[in-house]
Amino acid sequence: MLTSRSSLDFIPDELPYYDPSMTRKVALITGGNSGIGFYTVLHLYLHGFVVYIAGRSKSKVCGAIEKIKTEALRRRSNVIEGDLKTRFLGELHFLELDLLNLANVEKSTVVFKSLNEPVIDLMILNAGIGAIPYALTNDGFEIQFQTNFISNFLFTQRLLPLMNKEQGRIIYVSSIAHHLEIFKFSRDWTFNYKPNIIFTWLRYAMSKTSGIQYMKLLSMKHPELQCYSVHPGLVMNTNFFGYWTRIPFIGIFFWFFFQLFGWFFGCSNEEGSYATLRCALSNEEFVNGSYFVSGGKLASSSKVSSDLNAATNTWIWTTKELEKKGFTDLE
């Protein structure tokens, strides 16, 4: 499904606002310092959320925090005085998290627990990488698979006890590219073949399909939580395609193609955050485990991602692999 800008009729201002002095709403988001994540954090902050931005670089996250605060004040200056009486800014905090290092992921959850936040109302698994050459992390997993899925699995499972048992929401930012897993891939496959321009997308699809499967099973294992997956839209002006545009000589052709494709079918970084924001803030009732596309529209994910047997196999494979690395008690 390709979504153009004209179909993005969702307005974040219509979503509920909270007064943090009366109702403390805590959100934890990975990769919230740039791209789609930046605008997701901006809107949560404008809606009164206490937001913890988990990322590798403290300087980059703190720099983004200052930009978000400045932009929030600018936008509030354009809001009528009557509305300002019901709209309050939240808080912004940094949390160190390196998805390429499972030991650091574990440490990050321990640090967060030490902050004594009573509950997490909202967890957004936003960070991800894709369209890059084959590589293994120091933990021995394919780099896209660990970043986009395995580390998210570990991070979430460790923090599940802190999730709000009545209104908690977990949102996984996936991709329309998950449809490229046209049949069930073995999670042991690394697709370390050439040409990379083809097999990188199969590695990416497997990682994003696994995330959707995780949300579907999590919604069944913990029905008290609302778990959703979203495809943010075709956001072409992020660093996602940086590898391709930097290739000597032919990089300029990739850049031109991405710009042209984005003009017709793409959406901005802010519009890319709308699907996440609707799932995060809306009071509408959605079927738990649902999948949404650009603008927060309900859609159907791929056959493989919706196959509960395949999802169960992915869950079992992941827990066993993490147990081999010393990460136990993940059920």
C-alpha cells in the first residue's frame, strides 16, 4: 500500500492532553532524537508526557531535547490562550541505550528501574536500521536483526513488570517492507549473499516481520496491554538511505530516485509520526495486536507476520538464542 501526502488527514491536536502535575504519563521511546522519533517525542511533550529518550549518544539526545523544547514553545505561541489553559508541557530525559550491545540493553533496563518511575504508560520501539551491508554485531547476530528486533525483545521483556497494567501501550515501528518475507524464513538465515541491494531487504523484512509477530503474541500473552505495530509511511528524507546515496559515482542516482519517489509517494518525518501518535494517544478502541499504516489507518500486515505458529516459533527461537548469551527468565 503506497500512501501519498493527500491521504494524511490525521491531526495530533485532536488527541488527549494531560497535565503532568495531575496525571503523570510516562513514555519511553527508542531513537527519539531524530527523524520520525523526533516528532513523536515533540508531540508527546506537547501533550504533557514525561518522555525518556533512549539512545546511544547523550550529546545527540540532549541536543535534540533542546531543539524539541524550542520548537514546542514556538508552536505554543501560535495556540489561542483558551487552549493553553488545558495544554501543558511534559518533561524530557535521556536514557542510555545501545541496541547493538545486548549487555548495554540489559544495563539500560536496570538503570531505568532505578529511576523509581512507578509505571511506564507508553513504550515506543522506534529505533531501527536498514538497507545496509551484511555485518554481525559483537553479540553474533546480523546487525539489522539485532537492532530492529532482538534488542527490542530483550528491552521490552525486561521492562514488562513496569508497564501500566490498566492502560499501558507498546508500539513497534515496523515497515511496509516486511511484506518482502513472502514465506516463513528460518531465523537462522542471515542472507549473507550478493548482490547486497537485494538481500539486505530480505534481512530487513525478516527483522520487521519478527517485530510484528512479537506485538501480536505479546497482545495475547498480556491482554491487559495494548500492543500495536505501525508502518509510518514512506519517509524518504531520513538517514535511512544514507548508505546508498554515499556509494561512489552511482550514489547520485540513488539520491535522485529517492527524491523523486518521495515526491510522489513519500511523507515528511512529522507525518511519519502520526501512525504512532494515534496508537499512543487515541481513546479509540482498536483490536489488540493490530497493524496500522501511514496516518494511523488500520490495515492488514503480511500473511507471515499474522501466522501465530510462525510468531510462536520466532518467540521460542529468540528466547533460546538470548539464553545462550546469558539472558534468562524472558517469558
